[in-house]
Amino acid sequence: MFKKLTRGELDRYRGTAAFPEYVDFLGSLREGEGGEVDLASAKVGKQTVKNRLKTSADALGKGIKFMRSKQEKVVFEVTAR
């Protein structure tokens, strides 16, 4: 029932308990890599997705840069902090 977590594991979830899938995805990316989020699939607004990405990147010690994109997508690149 209980699982001990290391400090690193705790840091991954600090402030991101509501959306660990963002942390997992960003954790798989290196600096210079990026991705896109389809807002219809996410079922939330553009600003919500951006806020979740920023919070998740901060929890992982990464930076994030948003690119101009169509209204229905969020495109981003992982950067150094």
C-alpha cells in the first residue's frame, strides 16, 4: 500500500499532482526537443495547457519555450533553465 519515494521522485510531483502525465512526458524530453498538444484531445484551454507545462517543467528543473502555433495546438521546446 505504501511506497517510499526519494527526494528526486518527490520533486517530480511537487506541484504537479493533478497532471503527472505532463511531468512524465516532459521528463522524457531532452533540451532542444519539444512537442505539441492538441487542445481538442486535452479537453482544456490553451492557457491551462501552457500553465501545466510550465509548472511541470519547473518541477523537473527544465525550461520551456512556446512557439507560435494554430489556435487548436500548443507547440513547445524544452530549454535549459
